[in-house]
Amino acid sequence: MRGPTSTPIIPLAKLPTNSTSTTTPTPPKVGEELLYNITFLCNSYEDQFKSTHSFVSSTSSKVTSLANDVHQLQSSLQKQNEKIDTLTQVLSILNTMEQDVSVGRSRKEAEEILMTQLASLEELFSVQELRDIQYDGMILPSLVSPFIECYYLPKYWNEKASLFDEKEESSSHVCREIVTNICHLAKCICSHAKDKEQHERTQQLIYTLVTQHVVPRVKHAFQSTLSWDPLVQVEDGLRLYESLIDSVKENENDMGVDDDVKEEEGLFGVQHDDEDVIMELQAAAASACNQTSNTKTLMNLVKEEIMFDVIYPRLYRTLHEWKPIIFNQQLQHPLHTWIVPWLPHLNHRSMLQTLLPDVQRKIKSTLTFLARRYKNDADDDIMDYFQQCQSVMQPWRMILDTQIMYNLVSESMVPRLGRFVSKMNIVISGKKQDWSRLDLVCELLDIGLLSQFDFISLVEGEVMSHWADTFHEWMSSKMEKKKEDEGEVVNDVVEFYIAWRTRMMHPHSTLSNNNPSKVQQRQHQQPVSWLVLQKDEMICRHFHAALLMIQALI
């Protein structure tokens, strides 16, 4: 035994030999040794107690965790059993729906059964569960689709038959009816939801159903070269597309979809705003839905999928392949007959701004073709040339920029127009004068094809100068015969002058005796040519010079 203060006993063999110490070792104290051993034992047992307590605590927490796991497994098992029961009921409802909604039933009866079964199906799930399983976006459209295919779509709709087939019912009417029925069905299905949820669910369901059943078929009809010809079937294509657009727009208006319409100024480069047809085009283009990048609407989808992806590429490709051809003295499929009707619908993603430059080039090539086709300057041939050019240019005068139209006419028509007008025969008797050449020049100015500069140049250089020379020669001849019949000579001269001055400056009086209704029409329209002639200084100088010659004669 030993204690903390005991002195160790050194063996005699290990004692140093030269040690002079006479101290002898003493035995350890018993109390200290016992205290040390008891302390050691207490510490050892205390450590064992702590380790045992830690083991018991960890074991207890594990037992609790296992108990929680068991409870969760039981709860999960219960939920799985509930889901199994729910899915069993869903399967039963689907089987009932498949059996009840059949071709043998009437449409109204089948629709009522469908509503009842869908309501029963939605009652099996909570709102969050319906969102989790994507009920509105995937499941509901797939459940409604067989009913739509059975009762809403005609037999030829999903077949390869053309939607533009004249034997079938009007495709535009059928398309509008299908979209209207789909919208009505979606509103009935979602009518039990809350106001905000009803609006969102209805819009989503309509969007999905129209996307699945209407848009692909219409898109395929426009894509097929055997089904739709942009040159010939313009009205058929317009009716089908506009029926779809109008029906979709009516639905969005009924549902209160925001439609921020921003009127685009200068969409067609219009300078004259007194034409009813072009004003209708502008109004239709301005009333179209303005595209918003943050809103996914059905209108945007239709424009994107059908107009931008199908119709516009077909029009653009046809425009590049189109070449002017004359058949039976008529230009076959002129540009305005199959492009202008589509202009109100080409306001999506800068389609119009891309198409118009190509239209301008095609018009220029057409005018060149007509110049080669009618290269003879004979009266009949050249009049056909001017009529053909006018028919090509006039429909575009309010669509293309005014200066562009002036340049096209100035480069293509003005040179031949000058030669044509210069051959105008000045008849001494004003009543027998042929005004057709001068009327042609005035008409081109009035309809906006000829610039005022070219108009004045033609009238002054080719008409009035020739008129002044003829008048001077005639006056010179009259001076010699004045003594023989002075009164008759003066009357002829004055009558000739008044006829021309009235025709050029005040044409209303020359038309009043022949066609009063035409006079009223022209007075209301106020043709530009009359105003230009009245205000031109050189024209007035010609007539003033003629008055001086008459004064000299008298």
C-alpha cells in the first residue's frame, strides 16, 4: 500500500556506496493510501455511470425516432390507401364518362353528363392537389377532347380534305362555330370556381382546347400548297383567318382580357386621308391587338402560329415567284388583288415593313414589263398602256409612300405621257376639241399618282406652248381676213379663248350641260388639278398673252 506522500523504498543493492546518509525509509501512511484508492474507485464508477447514462439517453432518442417513423409510415400508408380509393373512384368516373358520353346520345344530354362527371371528379381532390397534378393544363383538356371531337368537329375537320373545298360547308362558319362552342363549354365547366379562379381556369382551358383542335387544322390548311393558293383563293383564306381571329377576339372581350390598342401612325405611309378604303384598312390595323411580351394570349398565339409562321411566308414566297403576265389584254393576278386584302393583318412583328419594299420592286418590274408589252405609240396601244399602269399603281397610292409613287410614275410613265400629250390636236373650234389626253394627265394628278411638278411640266411644256403657237398662227391668219368679216372673226377668236380658259380654269361650266351630277361630284371632291392650274403663274401668263393678242386683233 502507498499514498501520495509516501517515500519509495530503495533496495540496498541500488544504494550508492559513498552515501553518507544514515536515513532509513519509513512505511506509507494508511489513511492517505486508502483515500487515494477510494478516490480512484469513485472516479472510475462515475465514468462508467456517465457512459451508461449517455447510452440510455441515445437509446431512448432512437426509440422515439423509430416510433415517429412508424407513425409516419402508418400515416403514409393511410394516405396511400386513400389515394388508391380516390384513384379507384377516378377510374370509375372515367369509365362511366367513356360509356355515357357516346355518339348515340344527343349533344345536350352528353354535355350535361360531361359536366356532372367532371364536377364529381374535381370533388375528389383539393385545390392544391388539382394544381399538383396539373389538372387544368393537362388532365381536363384530355378529358374534354373526346367530347369536342365527337360533337363539335365535323367529320372532314380532322381528315385530309381541304378546308377550302367548295363541296363542304363554309370553313369560316365552321371555324367560328367551333371556337364559340369551345368557349361556351369552358365557361360551363369552370362556372363553379371563384371569380378570379374561374377567369384564369376558363382562359387556360380555352387556350389549350383551341390550340389542340383548331389552330393545327387551320395551320395545315394554309400550309398545304394543294389546299390553298394565295393568288386565287384570297377571299377563302381571308374568311377563314378572320373568322378565327374574330371569334378569339370576341371571347377575349367577353372574358375581359386587357387589350391595349395603340394606334400606329403612318403604318401604310398614308399622305392622303380622304379615301374610304384605305381608312378602313388603317382602322382595322389599328384595332388589332397590340402584342405584349408578358401576356400569353390566344390572339398572340393565332397571329404567331398562323399568320407569322404560315400565311406571311406563303405570301412572301409567292411575291418573289410572281411575274407579270398579260392574258386577254388583262394583267393576270395583279399584286393588289391578293396582297392588299391581307395588309390589315400584317401588323405583327414588322411583317408589313418587310413586305412593302419587295412590293415596290415588283411594281417597278411590272411597269417595265408593260412598257415593253405596249411599246407602240399608237393611240389605242398607248391608251391601253396607261390604263394598265394606272390599274397597277392606283391601289397602292395610299399604301406606299407618296414620294415613292411619284418616282415610279416619273421614271416609267412620264416620258411616254409627255410624247402622248404633245400630239394633242388643237382644234380651232373649242366645241370639237378632244380633251382625252389632257384629262388623262389631270386624272393622274387627282388620284395621287402624278406629282404637281410633273403635271405642270407636262401642261406647260407640251400643251400650253403648243396651244399658244397654234393660237398665234390662227390669229395671224385672222388678221388678214379681218376686213372682210370683222364680227365673225372676233367671235371665233373669243369663243376659242373662252372654251380653253373655261376648260382649264373653270371646268364646272363646261360639264353642266352634259352631266350635272358629275359636276356636283367634282365640286365636292375639289380635284387638285383645277386648283394647281388656277394658281400656276405660267398658265395664267399664257392666257394673258392670248388676251393681248385678242386685244391687238380688235
